[in-house]
Amino acid sequence: MFRSILFYGCLLVLATGCKTLDPIHDSRFTTQYPMTLGSIGLNKASLLQNQYTNTAIPTYKDPIKVAVITEPFTKSTFNIFKEAKASQQASLANIYHDSLKNQPRFVNLQIINRVGLITAINRDGNANIKDYMLQHPDAGVITSVSMALNPKKFDAITVADEVFLVQNGIQSYGLQLYSDKKPTQMFNFNEGVVFAYTMSHCCWQENNRHELTLVDLTDGRSCPKNTYKDANKAQKKDDYFKF
């Protein structure tokens, strides 16, 4: 289900109540504030409210492939979008409508090159990020966002042959669009209204050098066999009875 979360930026916490939207199995959370693919944060839930804290911005030296999937608004998702629009900077006089059905649509941007994402977090340049995630098993990576766009931006991102998450500044990301294997334009996340996101959590394993390594990401499911969300459980214990 969608669950309501508010996001306000690095190391700031905002709270909101839970909402159940569509009667579908969905791991997305809703947000009234901007979210960025590839960033790291914490979700904390209680009986009365949920809280999201953005805590880290990894460095991604290599582009990470993103899938673009369009989806029609429902009454509930459109209401969530309107709430988010009131809190974000993007100026959307109108959003994309399917001219044949006269139905508004939005895009889901999903990181599909998870191997590239995992490799980047394991690199020495992100050692402090990795250490933070080892110590905070509840921390997760934003691996998808749902976004409303104006017609021009919607057309550009949906007709592109390929879309990649790239470093676009010291601590910011953008989406590089490609057509015919050539870069066409850079797309910034603040050019649309983000109203939902998915957070994926780490699965750890100890390698032959007794180093803890990120080996997989899970969207609310259990980690694969012999990998663990809790890094302490991933550390192998010496068997002193072996000779």
C-alpha cells in the first residue's frame, strides 16, 4: 500500500499519518516533498505517524540505468499529487493527459541496474556511506519515484531510448536522456512533482577476507539465503572446535 511520508531535506524530519490508497499490493510511500533516486534515508513508523529522514548522498561515478513506466492517475493518487504539488517548487500549469482517453498520466522512474547501484555503494569513494548503512540496518536507498510532469517533459522522457541516473553536481543527481545512443538533455528531479517513492534495504554478506559487503537490495521482502539485513548477523563466527 502507499503510506504517507513527508520529506524535507537532508537531516530534517517531518511527520505525517498513514494513508491507504488503492486496494493493490504496493511498496510505495507517498510524499509531499521532493525525493531523489539514489539517495539514502530512514523510515520510522509508529502507531500515530511515519517519519522519513534523508541522511546520505552517495557518489555515483558511473551512470545507472533507469526504467520509465507510465501509469494513469486514479482518484486517490491524483489527490496525493495535488497535495504534493502545493509543497514543491515545480511550476506545473498542466500535466500530461492521454489525448485519446483524456486521462492524466504520470511516470514511475525505477532504477533497474541494481548491480551498478550496489557496486557504487561498495566502492572506496562511498566508504563512509557504506559504514553508515552497516550501522543502520533500517536505512534504505530510494530506488523508484512517481512523478507528474508537464506535457513537454513527459514526452521527452517517455520517448527517450535510454535514461540514466547521473551525478549532476557535488551532491545532486539528474537524469540523462539518450536517443540514438547520443545524449539529448538533462532532466532534474525538481522539474516535476514527486508524490511517491520506493525504498530498498540492504542485504549483507561477509566475503573471504571477512569484510562485510552489500550484495543485494530488497523491497520489503526477506534477504536471499545467507544474506542479512542486519550486518551483525552477516558476520561469520569462528568455530573454535574445528581443527
